[in-house]
Amino acid sequence: TDNVRETAAARTLFIIDNDFLGMGKEAPVDSLMRATATHELNHVIQFGYDAEEALNWLYEATASWVETTTVGHHQDATDYVDDDYAAPELCWTTSVDGHDYAQWTLLESMANSYGDGFIVDIWENSVALDGFETLSATLAVVDSDIPATIQRWRAQNYALDYELAPLFDSTVRLHHTLGDEGRWTSKGGVEELGANYIALDLEGRYELALTSDVDMEMLAMGLVDGEIQVIELGQSGVIDTGGFESLGLMVFNRVLPEAPGVCSSSGYSIDVTSSSDAVAEASYQFDATHFTQPE
């Protein structure tokens, strides 16, 4: 890194198999070799920056993301996505196996917003910083922060607004369907920076009110005119189902864990009541070319 001493860099030894047989994957051997070579070489580069980064998620997520930017159709990263999509209620940086690989889509989401060079900036900041501060400092330069960035990523996952989305084997898992007025309490909670996705089987205008012991918020996500419009409701807001081909709700836990991988779950309830108040406006939107209704 220019003008910086990498005090936590490490030497590496890179050894790769010469046949890749017996891996139990459908991809051709040459594709597996190309994907693995670029993935593991990226780890070699990472250890030149910082071999002791507390934001451990960054290692496998970046190596997986780099596959998608370097070896084209030989990439293997899209096979990992299902792990995260099947359990979006788990926190970002969860220590559950496979999620660090699967969450390369967060890096893609940030690259969509700020350019591929933003990922290099994160690694350059890892030399002098550690843990959440590594990403926080990088986001501060673009006037953002971790909760806002994870919120957008969780909504983008719902919209499937990724170039490689046709290769994903799943949609985000649907937690529940709200079809009646009254109070509904979730069976099972949401960890820090995780999300639940809820279908809205309602007709008309309703106020939705969220109750939780921690900082959670709701986002309505509606399909209209080839877009997924994202409406930030906060803890209470009014939606009108009539203007959308389909409408979903995301409950997002905005709390940052105490440390990467240190996660706990919190519950919540939603009250649904009919309303005649003005509806909330969309804050941002995603292309819905690849959108598939979650099930």
C-alpha cells in the first residue's frame, strides 16, 4: 500500500491441485480450476494487506466476488448464494458456515453504487484499521454507513438486481404472509443487520406499525413498471397495495453487532390497521428484470 507499512501482512504458499477430479460438482474441471485459482490467488493478495483482519467476513466474500469480476462464466460464486438467501435472518458477519462466501453479493452491491475500486479501498483501509471500522471508514468517504449499506443490500437481494442473478438457485426465503388486520408476532427473531421478508396479501390502504425491543425498521418493496420500488416505512407507515403488481415487506434489524460474528436474535410484532392517510413515497428502486416472487 502506498506510503503505508503493512504491519500484519503475511507470507503465503499457494498450492493447487492438478486435476480437480472427484469434487462432486457439475461444472467442468477447467472451470473449477479457473475459479479456484483466481479465488485462492486473491487470498495471497489479501494477506499482503492484512493477515489478521478482525472483519473476517472480508476474506472469503472478496475472494468469491473476485471470481465474478475476472473469470466470466468459469466463476463458482453463484453456487454459494443460496446459503445466505435461505437464512437472511442471520446477521451480516455470522459465523455460520458458508455465509461469508455467500455474502459476496454485498461487495457487488457496494461496487454497483461506488465502483469496483471501492473494494480495493476497503482492503487498503484494513492495513491501519480493524473490524467494523475498516468498512465504516471506507463508507464514510461516500457519506454512508454500515446499517444503510446493509439495508440497501438486503433490499437488492429481494429484487435480485444482479447481473448474475439468472444463475442463482434461489430467492430470499419468505418468512410469513400477512393477510389480515390485527397484530402478528413473529415466531423467531432477526439478528443484527439481518432481515425477514414478508408477503403482503392485502387489498387497500393500511398502516403498518412495528414493535421491537431493538432498533428495527420496515421497508415495503413493490413491483411496478419493471422496477422494485423501495419504500422506507421506519417503525410505522402507510402503504397502498393497489398500485403494485406485488408487494413485500422487509423487517430489518439496524443494530450493529458488538463485534463481527457476535450475533443474537430479537423478536418483533407488526400491527396492521386500515388507513386513509397519505402513503409513503419510494426512497430508491432496483431493476426488476430478474425479480422472482419469493416463496
